[in-house]
Amino acid sequence: MVNYNFINIAIYAVIIVGFAVVTVALSAFVGPKATSKEKLSPYECGVEPIGNARFSFPVKYYIIALMFLVFDVEVVFMYPWAIVVRAIGAYGMEEMGVFILIVLVGFVYAWKKGAFEWE
């Protein structure tokens, strides 16, 4: 027994993949190919590179970035709540209060550990 819902999805997937392959192939064949010494140089700004381009970033950079993402996602969770705050009533207010308290405790913990210090 064939499930026709999956056939429709498979046809759609083939069309999407086919479009992507045809588009990339056409751009490779039809696109301009203007190469020059300047175009093939590592930097197009006119400044010769000094030193190695591969250097490690401090771990602190990644910690700050992750902290930004965590708190940014937490703020995004507050938007749907703000839309329906009147419909959910006091229970929703209590739950959001607990949520904000947990986020605040995490923020204070990160602050005390020095996660926000840029050296």
C-alpha cells in the first residue's frame, strides 16, 4: 500500500534539489570568470597580509557569545507570553515570575564568576 502523502513530499523534494543543482550549474557555466592577480590575492583591500591568518581566539570570546545567545533566547521566550498575558491570568504571571527568577539567578551567577569581564 502506497501512502500518497509521502509521494507528494518526495516529488517536492526532487523539484527543490533539482532547482538547486540546476541553479548552481548554470551559475558555474554562465557566470563571469574575470580572474586577475588582484582578484586571487588573499585580501582585496590593498593591504598586504602580515603574519599568519590562522590564530586562536581567546575562550572568553566564545563564553561571551554563548552568554549573549542564552539570554537572547530567554528574552525571545517572553514575547509569546506577553501576547497572551491577559488570557492566562495570575497563573501565567506566577510562572513567568519563576522563569525570570531562574534567568536572573543564572545572570547573577555568571556575573559573580566573571563571565562578563572582557580582558
